[in-house]
Amino acid sequence: MTVRIVDTTAGHLDRLEELERLCFSLPWTREMLQSQLPDEQHVFLTAEDDNGAALGYVGMMTVLDEGYISNVAVDPSCRRQGIGDALIRELLRRCEERALSFVSLEVREHNEPAIALYRKHGFLPVGLRKNYYEAPRENAIIMTKYWK
């Protein structure tokens, strides 16, 4: 299977809503996803298969020279196939293009596959948010990748 990383469009939103329900206990709404569509402050990337079907996505908001990743999602049936890796790699390329100083995210403290993916790309644990997640309640590890 070939995976292409593209800028997210409104045409992806139906499938991304479905991915939200598959991946998260408190999924984002269509309106929340739509608010992340690419513009000067947002990078929103979708991984597509050969037929243009969305397999995963990553979103980031920028403020000045700072990046904040909102969500990373990959269809559970497509995990461990390099899709998350490709999404993060392209997102980091876009961060460098924008000359960001750092990019940061929160991850469930027991989500070991995600933590390993972020570490592989140079993210370091820099803090903890107690009881950040609900359903189930869990702490978040703040992970950040620095360029400057």
C-alpha cells in the first residue's frame, strides 16, 4: 500500500470524523476538525491510501515560532504500518519550513507506542499534566522537540 501525505481539505472531514470515533474516547466534532483546516496558523495533514481514502491525520496550530500538535490519529486497522511515522515526519518538515523553535504535544502516559514514535522523532518529555485525559482519566506527558 502506498501512502501519500496531503493537506487536509473539507472533503476529508467525513472520514476524519469517523477516525475520531475509532481512535478517541472523546472524539472531536466536525466543527472542531474544520477549525483546524490549513491556514497561516494551522498545519493539518492527512495520510491517504492509493484510492484517496484517509487512513490517519495530524493537526498542529502555530503561534509565532511555536507549534502545538492537537491530534494524531491512525485508523486502528492500519497501525504499525508507518502511517503515523510518515505523518510526523512531514509535519516536522513543515515545522522546519516555518522556522519553528519547538513543537509540543500531550500524550497519554500509558500510550507506549505513541511515546516511542515521538521519541524516535526527537521529542523529549518535558512535563506532566495531572489527570489531563478523561474516559479513562489519565495523566498526560508533555513532549517537545526543539530546533533552537
